[in-house]
Amino acid sequence: MKASTNGIETNYELHGNTGPWLVLSHSLACSVRMWDPQIAEFSRRYRVLAYDTRGHGASDAPAGAYTLEQLADDLHALLAHLGIREAHYAGLSMGGMIGQTYALKYPGVFQTLTLADTTSSYPAEAAPLWVDRIKLARGQGMGPLVEPTLARWFTEPFRKSHPAVSQSIGALIRNTPVAGYAGCCEAIPTIRLTARLKEIRTPILVIVGDQDGGTPPAMAKEIHANAPGSKYVEISPAAHLSNLEQPEQFNRALDGFLKANG
């Protein structure tokens, strides 16, 4: 389904018929399909909203730089369109950055905030990395980004033992619109929210794969240390897409947190 939100058409899916709302927000270069194991599990007890971020999946991908605030505003417009006034939220990587931004701009909407394999800030020296990825995507398309990204997102043993998962995520990366990928790569490195995490009043769960090289445990621990009362869970063995590499561990951590704060 699609909705007009903040100047674009946003693609979204609704799953489940009962319980509180649970919003799922995916990583860079993915789509709602990244959340399939969680949709299958949580739609039995929650009404699940999964959506494609601006520039991804079947949502519009306008040219130009995006901002995290803009991505949060997209979500706010989608929730308004659907009449959702409060919801649990789980975001991974870029989705976690959108979640932090949203929780600070629109306090009181999120009942809980799950931040998986993400960060609240990047060091200045990381900026050239994002510039290089933008140049590669614009110059050669998404193809050259597939294998290096999969190598960061999954441990090598998992890639070898679960080729179908790697192939499906590889297809999502390859099919991400260049304009959407570049637009979000402009937004991601601007995050500077560590000092403001204490302003978020909703319960926070921090999840990270023990072998996540993109947003490593040190970044997750920084969020945890600066978000009073937050809970920290490390998933092992897992790299960046911990929800796919270890879905049972991920689901168990999220389920326990939601039940404790329902």
C-alpha cells in the first residue's frame, strides 16, 4: 500500500489484527523485506507497520540530499495518515537513527524505542567513507556495493551457511535506487544525538551484533551509557543485520522488552 507523506509516496505494509502497534524501520539499502522474520513472529501479537524509507523499496526516491529530520517527518506523516497515535518502534542501523531523531522531535508517540545495530554519532573522520560510497553508487550503480556490503552485514560463516539470505539481501542492495542510497548517505553521517539521548523518556532497548563492524558494540554501549535506564543486549554470533543472522535471539530480546514495557 502507498500513502502520500511529506511530499512523497511511501510504501508500507500492515500485518496482524490485534494488539499494540509495532513500527519496523529498516537499514540503508534494504526494504520492508529485511524484517520478514520479525513480521512473522510479532504480527501474532501486535499490529505491525513496516515501511520503505524514502529512497528505498517501493517508496519514492527523489534526487538530492536527505536529512534525518526529513526521514522522521516522513514517518510522522505516515503515522498520521494511518491514525496511529502511539506505537512501539524498532529501527535497525539507519532505522535506529530515524527512531532517535523522531523520539526527540515528537515525544510521547513511541511507547518503547528499540535501537538495533546503530549509532547516536559518527566521528568526523568517517565522513569521507560516505562520500566515497555516494561517488561509487553515482558513478557505477549499486552493483559494486553489493559484495562489500554483505561482507560487513553478515559474518563469513553465516554467508556460507545461509546463501539464500545473503542473495536476497544482495538483491535488495542492488535494487536500491541510486538517488535514494545517495540521499540517505548524506543524512546518516550527520547524526549527533549522543548528548540528547537523556531527553528521551520512553524505555529504550539497545541491541547489537557482537561482530558488527559498521556500528560496533562500542557505539551501542555509548547509546546505552547515555540513555538512562536503557537495556543493552549483545547478540552472538552476528554482524550488522543481527535480526536476520540470529532471528531467534533478536526476537527473544525484543519480545521480552516489549512485554516488560507494554
